[in-house]
Amino acid sequence: MTQASTPIAPDDLYSPAFLADPFSLWRRLRADQPAFYDSVAGVWLLTRYEDVTAVLLDDETYSTRGYAEWFGPTIGFTFAELDGAEHSWRRNLVAPRLVDRSLERLVPLVQKVAVELVGELPMAGRVDLTDLTFRLPALVMADLFSFAGGDRTRFVALARAISEGLVASDGAPERAAGIAARTELEELTERRLHGREEGSGDALEWLAASSNGKTLEREHLRTHVNFFAAAGSSTVDYALRNFLWALLAHGELLEPVRTDRALLDAVFTETLRYATPVPHENRIATREVEWHGVTIPAGAVVRLCLASANDDETIFEEPRRFDPLRGDLRPRESRGGARTGGAATHLAFGLGSHFCVGYRLARLESLTVVERLLAAYSLRPDGPLPPLRIHKLHLTVPTLDIELKRRPT
């Protein structure tokens, strides 16, 4: 006789055991309570892959307007909180610049920053690579917006403060620091707007351009810089540190990926599935919906557990096995669909119209700096690697201490 599992309580989602290993509880939720009400946060959790993808692809029923409350204090208004046509025209100011041939024009910029940061590392010794994982995307963003000299350095510091303020609780010192950083960054941006030359082709010019016959209001242009400073830095930071963690945790891959860019790319894709840095996204139900016999009222927050969906054993065979060559995972990302020919895309960057605007830039940044790092250094963990855990609302590792040694030239 099979013994029934212990019922899951909302408090379990905030326990030290869950934060240290969320996968066990997500597995139980997928099996027993795929539509679960978290009364602590007041949200409905969906944890199965098929359910999560269905919501991500249904913009009319599930809105992103809840981001206005979360982003408001430390970032301000952005297209992330909009739906439909209003979302599309603002997103299109930037999205086409970060894909295909347009993205190729950014390769030298990303390479320059990667060379700069790897060049700052010591010839040998112990370092925490989480400093590099944050500074790389933050400096790329600073250069995209043409911040130079002291303003470039300050941009990185402000991006960090805004990022930390975004995930801090109300009343926390980090939240206050993030709000202050937002004010300073907007002043910095305004000075850049006054001093920039037409035809620069930088990200400020992208945001100031016309899309669908409309242009951003000056205030909203500044808040979108806040958004890219924070999201373009912190999200890539956690994806990149997870990428490095995966390589170090599977040391047999370190030598093969040095000379095989395709394998390095496959490791990055599998890392996004295995260690999804943003574990969930929220949507607001615009009407009453039903999931697995449970009625979710209009106006309720539906929390999509991306990391759980990427761990769904009905989609990915042995999901807690790290395998960059697995046949059930589609290479790279897919904005429009989730499953084709027996393989599924990971959901780390979302899906549908709110698919992460910088997904290809994040891949370019991560592959470029790791390729540069492995070419220049041999590296190994400085002691046991920390396990993946929920850290500041992300699934990642809080530190990445390594011992490195410069390779002979």
C-alpha cells in the first residue's frame, strides 16, 4: 500500500529546506497540487511545464500589469508592465536592435568588455567570480548607453544598487539605496540626453526613436534606462554565475568546451534549464479561470514557476541530470513555441510576447566572457562549490570562489 505524501503547506515555500533545495517541493506540487494557493504571498502557483507555457502564451487572460507595483519605486514605468499594442510599440524600440545582424554589430563591444575584465584578474590566486559576473553585463549596458569615464563607473554602481533594491523588502536599507540610485541614474541620463550627438546609434538613440508613429515621453525614456541597467545586469549576472557553476561542477567539460564553441553553447542552454536564474514570473488573471479543478478568480496573481517547469519530468527525462547533449531540449530559445518534434525549449527567458528582450545579448555576453576566461586561465573550485539555492529571489549561488592560474602564452 502506497503511503500518502504529507500535505504541502504555504509556509513550506519559505522554509530553510525549500530555499536550500526547492526542486523536491516543486516535484511534489507538480504531482499532487499543480494549482496551489500560497496564502502567505496571496498568489496561485502553477508548476507544470504545459500549464506555464499556456499562460505565457495567453496575453489576454494573463496580464503583466502587476510589475507596475514591483518596479515602480526603484525603476519606474517600463513596457514590462503593459500588454497588447501598448507593450509592443515600446518593446520594438529596442528588441530589433538585439537580434540577428543588429546584434552582430555589438560583438566588438561585448568582446572589449570581456577582455577588459579578464585582463584585470590576477595571474594566479583565489577570486570570487561573482564580481565579474555582475560587472560584465553592467559595463556592456553602460557602453550601450555611451556612459564614459567616471559616469561609466558610476553607472555600474547605480545598476547594482537598483538591482539590489528591486529584490529588497519594504523598509530595508537596500530598498532605500535603490530608490536613491534611481534618482541619481535619471539625473545622469538626463545629462547624457542633453549632451549626446544625433546619429550616435547608441541605446539612448534607440529609446528616443519613433515606433509605430509614437515616441517615449522624456520621463519614460529615463525609466527605461533604469530598467535596462537593472534587468540587463542582474539577470545576466545570475545566468552567467550559474553557467560558470555548472562548468565547475562538471569539471570534465572544462577542457572540451575550450575548443568547441557549439558544446559551450549547449552547456549554456542546459544550464538555463537546469538552473533557471529567475525561478518564477507573475501574471494577473483578467477573468476567472480554472486549473485542475481549482477556480482562480479574476484579479488574482498567478505565479508561474519557470524553474519547476524546466524540471518537469514529463517533459525532460531525468531533469536533475545535467546533460548538455540531451535530445529532449531544443537548442537556444524559442519565443513563439515550446515543443517541436519531441524536444522542448527551456522557459528561462519566458515565452510569447513578453519573451526576454535581451535573451540573445545575454547568451552573447555569457559565451564571450567564459570563452575568454577559459582561454586565458585554468580554473578549479576553491573548496566545495556552494549548492544552488534561492538567493535574493533568484535560483543561483551566492558566491563563486575559484582558484585560477594563467595559462602559458
